[in-house]
Amino acid sequence: MSTVPSGASSLAPEDAHRALAEIVRVAGRDVLATLARWTGNLALAEDAVQDASLRALQTWPRDGIPDSPVAWLRTTARRRAVDLIRREAARRPKEALALGPLTDAVLPEEDPGPEVVEDDLLRLVFTCCHPSLAPETRVALALRTLCGLSTEEVARALLVSEPTMAKRLTRARQKIRVAGIPYRVPSAQDLPERWDTVLATTYLVFNEGYAATAGPELTRPALVAEALRLTRLLQRLRPQDPGSTGLLALILLQDSRRAARTDAAGGAVLLADQDRTRWDHTAIAEAVPLVGEGLRLSPAHPDPYVVQSAIAACHALAPSWDETDWAAIESWYEVLLRVDDGPVVRLNHAVAVAEARGPQQGLDLVDAIEGLREYPLWHATRAALLRRLDRTDEAAAADDLARNLPLNAVQRDLLDR
Amino acid sequence: MTQYAALIYGADNDWTQPQYADTTAEYAAFAEAAGAVIRGGAALYPTSTATSVRVKAKGGTPLTTDGPYAETKEALTGFYLLECADLDEAVRVAATIPAAWDGVVEVRPVIEFPM
């Protein structure tokens, strides 16, 4: 162990603390993944890792950051887990006996290598995103265990009270344990569908931050940052998978517009009106090659996330709304309809057709879509196209319908203008 | 001789908790008194631990949702006791029970009380 906090000594105290907390958080996640496998009990593993993390935050500023933070945390958390198991066994000896290997206070002493830790992380990903858990539970578990947020931080990120979130997480861990949600990578047969659930959960985290349906703000950047962190982890764990590559590109591209999406007063700004110099061009530069990579990984049947990222890239690379290559966007939407048909995709396709070929062609497609009568953007799109065709009365009626459906406050403000 | 399954509807409690010891003891007393006719039975963990499984058609991919099947049209009508390695295996087996395409099968873990 070094005698001074290496690398952190020259920083301001609050920066040093933040850097330390980040090290503990990332290392803690790796340790949790392994400890969950060793103990077969996610709740117990989380308690042990949380205890070890607190101890690290207390002692490292004084004693220095250890040479291997992961090894330090793992040793400390393992010791804590053994204590917890022994205490439980002493308190309820009969139950301990019945639960068998769960309470065997024998944990491997040897640290796993980095490859094993990566495998453990992937197992944990599949456990937290198991289809037998409710989507909102998967989101909360992913933030808690895969992103390493505290229960309080998860509650704040998802706009629920801390007791509510604590209860939801406790129930989820109990279900994982007693219902036997497995801690392993699914069989080759189940893997594609299970991985889709993992990606969908990650996209839900992003979308909750990017297009918040609740609360006064249009975006919640902290949640977007967590989604990005999670997607980078997924891409690292399965680099040959087109979905995670496409999802990473898509999130980077959509989030690259964040600064331009709201005006000084916090109101929403439509894509057509955004100041494109305020887009995050570093994120765009990272994302565009990923789009190509995603297409290379799924040439015959492009992955839906890759196709969506290709559409987002067309926007990201266009100098202005008018100079956008709408014909290219229209044909990408046709590919998307082929691999992932749905009413919202049809609506977006119709918007692209309206720009590429004219409002009447777009409106015909919009009117042909079934199942979006409760979706405010369907009415808002009709209103905009009707207005361009000088059918103002019908446009006003469509606007009224759009306004009477639920939206977050910023989106409502946009419809009101 | 015919076997019967007695399905118990009541409070959605976690019967492993100590405050339900009296109720558990009453069930133990019932089980002892009726021991001559009881062939099998189980106490279940709360509905928060349940997974519902269905398939679009026989042999289809299982679609799962969190929690019990709550709609009132169908009520719990029977149960199999399955011993599986984990929930994935249990879901695979449950998806082959006819009710999976003609209703819904709820997979819920069983409490193993210490003897």
C-alpha cells in the first residue's frame, strides 16, 4: 500500500474525494459481481460491498489508496460477508442448516483473474435484467448494482421516495434469491432474446434521463451519464455484439444534442430550430465510426439499434435541417420498418417522407397508422403537416387533442407554442 | 382414492417471518391432525416473488411478466410441484403445461421450513 493517496494528493480536497469515490464505485461493482457468485446472495453481497466501500472512503484518505483497490475491497468485503453469514447462522441455526451451502462460511480465498471478473459482471448483467423482473425493477437494479449508485441516488434518479425504492430493491433481491433467478450467462439458444432485454433495460435508463416522462425537467443528465456508463460496460463485455455497439452510438448521438435541446428559459427546442454549434461534436465523432462498426457486425439483418443510430448520424452530420439528407433518412426508416416494425417507427418514417417528398405524402402515411390515438406526438405531427397544407382548422383540432394527452411539463410547453 | 389440492387464499404474508409463528403452528397442528389424508402440499412465498409465463402457441417462446396473474377471470385452479435447478428451467417446464397457452401458469418458489 502506498503511503500517500497516489494521484489524488495534488488535487483539491473535493476533487480528491470525488476521484476516490469514483475508484471505489467502479472497483466495488467488480467486487460485487464476484461476491454475488461466491455467496449466491445478492442482498448479502451488496451489504458486504457497501460496508467495504464505506471503510475504503474512511481509511484510504489517511492510509493511501492501495496498489490494487479491487483486491483491497474484495478482501474486506469477503471478510464482511463471512461475518454476516456467521452472524445469521448463529441467530437462526435451523434456517441456516436448511439453506445449506448458502450459509457455508467457506468462501474462496483466491482472487479471480480479470477475465473471471468480466464473466462475473456479465452474469450480474443477466441477473439484474432477467425478464421475470418488471422493467422498472430492472432499471432500478441496474442502477444500483451495475452502476454502483446508492439506494438514495437511485430513488432520486427515478423520482421516487427512498423508502419506496428501498422496498422495491429489497423485493427484487428476495425474488432473485428465493425464486432462483440464475446467476449465469444464458444458453446460446436463449441468449439473443435475453440480451435484447438487457439492451432494452439500458435504453430505458437512457430514455428516462433523456425524455423524462415525469418531473419538471426535459432531461436528467445524471441518468443519461449512467446509461452511457452501462452501455460502455455492455459493449466491453460483448464487443462482437452489434446491439451494444449500435446502442452506444445511438445514445452518444441522441445525447450529443442535449445542450441545444433546451433554451435559456429551460423550454424545449425542436431539432429543426436547434443551434447545431452547441451539439457535442466529440460525442458525434466517437459515435459515427461505431455506426459503421455496428453495420459491419450485422450486415444481412441490421440490428435495430444500429439502424436507429444510422438515422441519428444522418441528423448529426447534417449542417442544418434544410440541408439534411432526407432521402437517406427515409431509406434508413424503411430498413428499420423491415427489422423492427411498430407504430412509432411508422410515424417517424412518415415525418421523413414528408420532408423528402412533401407534406401530403407524409400525412397520408400518418393517417394510415393504427394504434397511436393516445400518443400526443401522432396528433402533433398531424397538426404540423395539416398546417403546412393550409388546413388550419383541422390543424388546430389536432393540436387540442395533442395537448390533452399526458406529457412532461417541458414537452407540453413546446406544444403550447 | 382421489387426491385433492387444497389451495389456500389469504393474506399475502411472508410466512418465514417470526410474527407468523402462531399461524404456522396452527397449520402444523392441522397437518398433524389430518396427517392420514394429506399426501402433499406447500406454503408459498409472497406474490412479490412470482413470475407469470405464457406462450403464444404450443412450443412457442416463453413470455414472462413480474408478479402473479392478477386478472379475476381466471383463478388458481391447481399446482404441480416442480424441482428445477433455477427459474429459467422452471419457466421452460411451465411453458409446456397446457394452461400456459390456455390461461397462465404462475411459477412461485416454495418455502422449505426446517424440520
